[in-house]
Amino acid sequence: MSLQSLALIANWPVPTAAAAVVRADGTVVGTQGPGQHRFALASVTKPLAAYAALVAYEEGAIELDEPAGPPDSTVRHLLAHTSGLAFDEHRVTSAPGERRLYSNAGFEVLGDHIAKAAEMPFAEYLRQAVLEPLGMTATTLDGSPAKDGVSTVEDLVRFAAELQAPRLLDPRTVAEAMTVQYPGTKGVLPGYGHQSPNDWGLGFEIRDSKSPHWTGSSSSPRTFGHFGQSGTFLWVDPVAGAACVALTDRAFGPWAVEAWPPFTDAVLAELGA
């Protein structure tokens, strides 16, 4: 079973690639490549960590606007990359809410904050809160909640279906996560340069009118998701009513900048979006 457009991954200059498309009703409408191959997710780990944070919020373990991270920063700031923490260092570079500073350190602080509140390691909380309920048995977090997840296309399709039709969270919580936090905030989108505004929700990047971008020219402004430096991405396009996962084992670089947008446009065209 496969959309013809997914076959384009065979032309990508990567050792291994796998992809799938899932509709909002959970129907997998296309697959390509080894669906059970485990890939390093890099920053595609962050949406999983963010979803666990939202479960912790709904369970009452944390509040989105409670203090976390640097002075005057909150859980919401950490999720939205506006805490002021540097990219990969636990060093404050600006006041909370001032700039969109994409931060691995911020997600590590967030993981520690949730671990303390839940009284268990964050990786275990993620497993109990998200992975196990969704049947994501091949997915593990082997270190930083910012970048050390390992998963398969088959598992991430389950997560992509959840994002479109939530069962673990109130749909209103998910809608909040896909709504721009701190509108108008400028910042750098890693790999794509300065963006004004650089819109993010709670752990998910929001497409809006960003250019250049890793999604397609036909992707709706409401598209949200994440890509990773290991050559991975997951996007959900609510207008198209579908999500796409693509995982590779070659580091993000010019090849991805060139290959990903036309791939996404081909998928959306075949879906009739």
C-alpha cells in the first residue's frame, strides 16, 4: 500500500529511508521503506517530550504557567523556546518571552522539571504517559528529551494519528499546543536562518508564512510539526487532513533542504490537498 509520491524517498541520497502518510481518521494511506527500522530521531524527539508535558499538565502534576528554568521563565516558555536559554548550553542569553531561541537546553530543563514533579525519570514518564498508551513499543528515549529519541515510522504514525484525533489529551489542550505562543517573536529556525516572526506552539513548530521552510510550498499555514538533524521530520497539515513521517539515517544538510519541500508538495498533490 503506498502513495506513488512516497516512492520519491528512493531518490534521496541517504543509506536508509522510510516514510508514511496517515489521515486524520487514523487510516494509513501510504508507506514506503522499512517501517520497523529504528532511526535516531534527533529533534523529532521534542514533540514526543512536549506531548508528555501536556499529559503532565492535564494530570495536574505541572501547570503551564508555573516557574521553570531561568528566573521569570515558565513551563510555557520552555515549550515555546522563549525561556532565554541558549541552544545547547544551560546559559541565559535573553529575558523570557523576548526572543525565540531554539533551545535543547530548555527541553532538558523541562524534562528535569517534569521528572521531579512526577517523581520518576522523564524517560519513564514519557513511556507511561505517551508511548505505552499509543502502542509505540519500538520507541525509546535514551538520554536528552531534546534529541535522544529512537523510533520507527510505524510507531510515529501512531503518534501522528494521535495529534490529529487526540485520545490521550483533551482536544482543546492539543489545539493550544498548535496555537502560536508569544506571537510576533523573532528568531532563528535552525538550518533555515532568521525568521520574523518565528512562530511556535507548545513544542511544535508552526509553518505560518515562513520562508524558506522544510515543508512544501503548498503546505497550509496551519501545518505544524518538527524536523531533526538526523534527517527526520514529522508534519501534520490540518487543512489536508493528513500527516507525514519521514525518517532517514543521514544528517540534515543541503540534500534535505533540496529534497523535502518537493516531496511534501507531491504528497499533498496526491492527497488532493
